[in-house]
Amino acid sequence: MATEWKSGLEDVIAARSAITAIDGAAGRLYYRGYEIGELAGAVPFEAVTHLLWFGELPARSDTAFADRLAAARGLPAPVRELLERLPRTCHPLDALRTALSLAAAWDPDTRSNEPEANLAKCVRLMSLVPETVAAWQRLRTGQAPVQGQAGGSHAARFLQLLTGRAPTAEVARVMDVVLTLHADHELNASTFALRVAVATLADLHAATVAAVSTLKGPRHGGANEDVLAMLREIGDPARAEGFVASRLDAREGKSRRERADPRARIPGFGHRVYRVDDARARVLKSMAKEMADATGRGRLFEVAERLYDAMRARTSLPVNVDFFSAVVYDALDIPPDFCTSIFAVGRVAGWCGHALEQFADNRLIRPRADYVGRPPRRLAG
Ligand SMILES: CC(C)(COP(=O)(O)OP(=O)(O)OC[C@H]1O[C@@H](n2cnc3c(N)ncnc32)[C@H](O)[C@@H]1OP(=O)(O)O)[C@@H](O)C(=O)NCCC(=O)NCCS
């Protein structure tokens, strides 16, 4: 018996999962039972990935999983050649999804959905995503990709691939926390898209391409790009309140469709599940302040803080993960249209975890539509 239609599948339970729990009323997020605020920074991103995939943290002395991830580092030559041919105007997430499609053609396990093959592909994807996005960021800004098997943590390696220099321990720690905060978020849109693709028994690369494509939109991961662009546009903390007022006031009298336009919203606010600010946003806010002060970008943080206060005064919309993460990215000298790529570097851990879970106990995901069209009729004449 079909259930009633819910717009946007709001609050519809569409999967069973043991990976991540969200308490939207309390603003809490748990990976395998551990609260995110307790994990982030205390446990390296590699161990968080192990937790998401296998259900437990590795013992602190057990480096086998981190070593396996590190052994998969390096940009495959065909991917580098592809990136070198893309027009420099190509959006970083478009470059990423194109590279993932190409990588599938070279992966020895693409056609196998056996557990060992899928695990091997997950390990390769964990490196392929940061290697690709970092190489594309360098190529499109006229720099050669960083070569070689640099050591260090996953986060440090990513920063080194981006900048060509080993990061300080503090900056590597910030990136590690950012990756953990983005690693998973239950049945968010990109993870749902991935699970639908996996459930057809399409291969892991195909499902990950679906996820990256879905992440791009401004209702989902694309919002952090919009946040940074907005904060830079405002520029002066004294203008933040007026910006919020003019954007929210302009919504009055507009149609539902016009109000739904991303340009009629304040990016970084609102969430389908949270009713209050979530724990990730709280961690990111204090990190954003520290980073902005340390790098002389305090003005952008002040713009963000004033905008946050103006939103608090005018709406009950919670701030989301994309808002203060944008300030952190600015302090790391990351341009707006590269922000969502960093999201992908963290989220690929969750995508892989959900793919492994879906493959392990699979049934085709095929809901119904509530048909509201014309009743059955005959062709005229
Ligand atoms: C996240 C988001 C897509 C959730 O959407 P949702 O649960 O479908 O909520 P709706 O789009 O139905 O919005 C409900 C109401 O709140 C308003 N609203 C939601 N987010 C808003 C925002 N950021 N700014 C202004 N108004 C907002 C909507 O316009 C709508 O009001 P209306 O009925 O008067 O038009 C939405 O809050 C949003 O677009 N936020 C901005 C983009 C963003 O930050 N995305 C990252 C999410 S992690």
C-alpha cells in the first residue's frame, strides 16, 4: 500500500542505516554513536573513516588502515592528462565528476561488486578525490600538480597537494577537523543519490559520480561557495545587517517560486533536519575565529558574525555547516568556487561507508509517485 506523498520526502524514512544519527531538535550528530564534537580533532580523519566504514575506531597503535589509505596516494596518469585538457573555466566539481568517470575506465575492479573489490575501490576513491581536486586547483591557476608520495596525515597530504608546501601542524589539524565534520551526514541528498545508484547494482564509481553531481547544487554542498561569495560581497561588517534586511525584505510579496531562488535566500542558513544550530557549526564558528585572527582575515569573520546576529534577530533558521566553514576556507586562502571540493574530500568517506552498507544488504530503491496528471483517455479519432 503506497504511503502519502511528502514534499521533498521530508521526514520520510528511506533507508535503514547504522552509520550516522542526527537529533535535529537538539542539534546533535553522532557517527556510530560518538558525538561529533567529541570526535573532531580528538581522532584523526583516517580513524573516523575506519569508524564509518567498519563500525569501530581502530586501536590508537593500529596504523594498518591509515597505511593502506596512504599506499593508494598518487594521481593516476590518465586523470592528470584529462585535467590538463579541460578548459580552465571548468567548475572544480565538474572536473571531479569527469575525472571519477574516467578513473572508472582504468580501475581494475570497476566491474566487480564483490566486498573485497568494493573495499579496494573505496580506498582508492579516498585518495583519488583529494588528489584530483588539488591537481585541478593548481592546473586551473597555472601551476603544475604536486608530484610524489609525500608522507603525513590525509589532511596534511591534501594541503601539501594544494599548496606545494608541507602545512604547519596547526593548519593540518584544522583541515583534519574540517574533513571529519563533513565526513557523513545520514541521508543527505548526495548520499541518497549514491545509495539509489548502488541499489541498482551500478558500480561504486558510477554511484560516486551521482553523489558528486548532487553535491554541487546550492541547496546542498554548493551553498558554501555562495556563502564565501556573499561574505566577500558584503565586505564591511557594518553592511551585514542591511544586507540581510534587504534580502529578506525583498522576499515579501514574491511568489513561492521566486522565494525559492537561491538569490532570494541567505546561504548557510536553514536545514531540512536541524531546528537549532548544529554541533558542527559550533565547532566551525570557534575555529573560524581562531583561523581568521591568525591569518589577518578577522574582518571577514566579523562580517559573518554580524550577519549571523542579524539572521538570529530576524529568523529562526539555524545556521548550517556551510556558513562558518566558508570563513575557515577563506583563512586557508581557498577561493569560493573551490569550497565544495573540500566538502567532497571529507564526504567521500561517508559516501563509501553508505555504499558498503547498501551493497551488504541491498534492495532496489524504487519509490512511487503520486500521479496528479490527466485520467486515462483515448487518442482522438
Ligand atoms: C537547506 C534548505 C535547502 C532546506 O530546505 P527545506 O527544508 O526544503 O526548506 P524550504 O526550502 O521549504 O524552506 C522553508 C521556508 O524557509 C525559507 N528559507 C529556508 N532557508 C532559507 C534561507 N537560507 N534564507 C531565507 N529563507 C529561507 C524558505 O524560503 C521557505 O519559506 P517560504 O515558504 O516563505 O518560501 C534551505 O534552508 C536553503 O535553501 N538554505 C540555503 C542553502 C544552504 O545553506 N544549503 C546548505 C544546506 S546544509
